Amino acid sequence: MTEPSEDPGEPAGPPPAAPPAGPTPRRGLTRRRLLKAGLIGVPAVAAISAGGAAWLWATADVDTAGRVRFVNRLAIPPLATGRRDGSGRRVFELRARAGNRRLRPGRPTPTWGFDDGHLGPTLRVDRGETVVVNVRNELAEATTVHWHGMHLPAVMDGGPHQPIRPGATWSPTWRLDQPAATLWYHPHPHGRTGQHVYRGMAGLFIVDDPAAGSPDLPGRYGVDDVPVIVQDKNFGDDNRFDESTPLIGGVGILGDTLLVNGTVAPYHDVTAERTRLRLLNASNARTYGFGLSDGRPFALIGTDGGLLPAPHLTDRVRLSPGERAEIVVTMRPDERVVLRSYPPDLGADFWTSRVTGGDDTMDVLELRAAGGLTPSPALPGTLAEAPGLGSAGGRVDRGFELSGFEINGRAMDMSRIDFGVGRDTTEIWEVTNLDVLPHNFHVHGTRFQVLSVNGAAPPPELGGWKDTIYTPRETPVRIAIRFGGHADPDSPYMFHCHLLFHEDLGMMGQFVVTEPGVLPGRPVMPHDAGHG
Ligand code: C2O
Ligand code: CU
């Protein structure tokens, strides 16, 4: 991606404090046990002096509202539409590699990414096409590429079972058959997903569905249909990304500086009356509460797995790590408005909210309207069919308890398949976060419909297709989930918390899709995928 190396706009005020150092661990306790022992959340206050607690409280939040000078034009990831091979397949090439970016005054920041070394191109494919992606790993260590939100056979999924060793090329192929949506891709190596994503490995994968009679929505890529990939970073010595996990907080890295499409302090020149923003939270741990700086409403038109049944007018959209939202912002000539993250409602107690980013306000992207704007058609009244998989009253087939960095009391084990589901069946799952900490829940290889949240009908923003959902504590979330046509008793799909620190600690499990009556098999343990 072409990267602005103009004046890297720093927040004009004093930068907010980096995550505070926590108490020194007692010997004999691993970090994991320390966390489990409760040095997070409310008990952390008791573990440190009152003065220390007050200091932590006062320094634990970030507020950059009104303090970012937007001096860099928003980078737009290059659009890749691939080439057609002899058998009509849509073929893409991706190279995983290291790079660097000039993000702040002084030294460039070392990054990882695809193709030019930070983030990656936006892949774009029509429903019905067969896709091939040749992923070459030019990094010095193994990685994987997972197609988040994609319905595809488990062996093509790019989870921890499909490592690509250095120098090798992995070439997954699948027939793309799902509604138009904003999906994404990122590495998923066992225990190292957080590190690879934090270094910058992430890109969008847009699915179009021409046969569905596309509703009249802003659709000029990079002009009035704009990718907005949001990641929060901390910078350390020499402008390197600071990869250290704060001990206090318990969710992993929360950065004090936002990058949008890899751009610090970005602005976008708006040239049409309506602009569609494809928001992706590609952050490790931070949940955002997106809104506009003057409080004006916008239309939420899509979520993870597709368009909503109808536009939903709102002034906030909460996105936890891995979630996407498509919004349409209407502007008048010559005005400016800032996309801002307001304190997201995490449903957590005061202390937990404070140390997990729930009190943070961060400026994201300035939208600058030109003096003359191209007219945009009014938003259609209906956008897509409602999911319609089930009703809240149905029997729950499976329950998932999120607690202590485990799911149902078990930590991730690549050799254990937790359960099998039948091909072409629909199940109702109930997911409950029993921790004080925030979590979310993502399922590979499919999409789901939210049936209820804490027993109540889902709000309009959860009325469409999802593949990742925020799970506030002690709030059962019921979903109806459909397992499609790719049966394979030996190749698992993942389900996990998408706060990457939690995922890497083992808050993940595996399931397989089988033909009716077939029992789950044994996972084929990773051999290095690809040919070198
Ligand atoms: Cu976005 Cu298992 O991943
Ligand atoms: Cu979690």
C-alpha cells in the first residue's frame, strides 16, 4: 500500500500514558496462573496500595478526542481482483513478508504484512466464482492465512492446522458461495496469532453478489466505498511496535495510537453526498464504540456476514476484535466530521471497564467534504433477506461457557476435537461469558443469526448475519448456526474468543462437520502445508 510519509500527525496534546506497569509477579506463578488467580479486574485493586490504585485509575484511560491533527491522507489498500486461469478460476497471489513504514518522526517502524510488507491488498470476488490464493511465506517463521467469515472446507480455512513454512507456498481453493459481505484475512498460527496480526498482517476480502440484484449503495472503491481497518498500537524505542502485554487489564495489548489502513492521523476527502465505510476492527484487544464527532446519526447497513435486512439509523456501533460493520455517512459540502471511538459499552464493572479500554475515547478518521459533492441515491428501504434460521424458543443444542481463558473448562489442544456437527444442519448455541473480563465469540467456516441476548430479542444491529459476537459478562447469547456442505471428520474448524491474547492463551476449541451418522475422527496434526 502506498504510505504517506508526510508529517506523521501525533496527538497534539501530551500522549496518554502507556499501559501502567503492574505489580511484580510472585515467584512460582506463571503469567497464566497469575491471571487466573485474579490479578485482574476488581481484585487487582486490593493487590496494590490505595495510592497505586488511584494512580492506575487516573492513568489507565486514553483520550485523544479533538487532539489528533489529521495530516495524512488515508491510505487505501490496493484492490486485487486476481486473474482468471484456464479453468476459469479467480487466482490471487499473496506474499507474507516483513516491511517497514514511516509512521512517526525518526526511524521507520518494522512491520509485517502481505505483498508490500504492511497489511495487505483487498481481495474482491463475485459469489459463484472459484477462488485460488497462492500464499507464499517469505517470513522467517511459519504463519497461516485464515479467511475470516468465509464458508469453505476446513482444510482451506487457514487455521492452526495449515501452517505455511518459510519459503513455502500454500494454495487453498474453494467455490465462493455466500452473500455479499466484508470479510477479512489474517494469520492464525497456534499461540502466535496476536503477534502476527499486531505486526500488521491483515487484509479485507470483499464478496459481491451480483445475482442478488445489488441494492443501490455507494460502491466506488476508495472513493465513496472506503475500507477502514482500525488497529491500535503502542510505540516503543526506535519507533518499533511495543509488543508487550500489560499485566493489568487482562485483555492484552491496548494501544494509545490508532492506525487506519496503516495511516496515523488520517483524513479522507469525501466527494459524494453519501460515503460507505467498511469498518474492520483488526485490533488485538480493543473494542470500539464508533460514532461521529458532532453526534449525527449514520446508517448501519451491514454486519460481519452480509447486509442487514434494512438500514438501521443509529449514532453508535460497537465493534469488538474481528467484527465488521458497514455504515453510510451523509455529508454536506465543505463540512468536516470526525469518526471517533466513544467509550464502548463493555457491560463490565467500573474497574474492569477502566483497564480494558471501556473508558477510552479515540479519534479515528477525519472526513473532509469537498465544496461540491456528487449526488448519491437515497438508501434503499430493504437491503437483504433476514437470516430466518430459527427462533429464540428453540431447544439449545450446545452451551459454551467462557471462563478463565478456557471454553467449557478446556484449553485449546490441537489434537482434540471437541464435537462434531452434521452437514447441512442448523444448531442453536448458547454462549455465556462467566468472567469479569470482556470476551467475544467467533466461529469459523460459517455465519450465524443472533436469536436472543440475555433472553431478549436482539437489537436491530444484531439482526443480520454475524460470525463474531461480543459477549458481555453473565449475558447469555443465543445463536442459530448453519453448517454447510463441507464434511470432513478429521479437519477441524475453530471457535474461540477473538481477543487475540485470550485466543493465544488457549481460549479456543475445535469442531468438525461430518456426514450424518459419522463420528468425529482424529485431527491430522500439522505437517507443514505447502510446497517449497
Ligand atoms: Cu479472525 Cu479464528 O479468526
Ligand atoms: Cu476473551
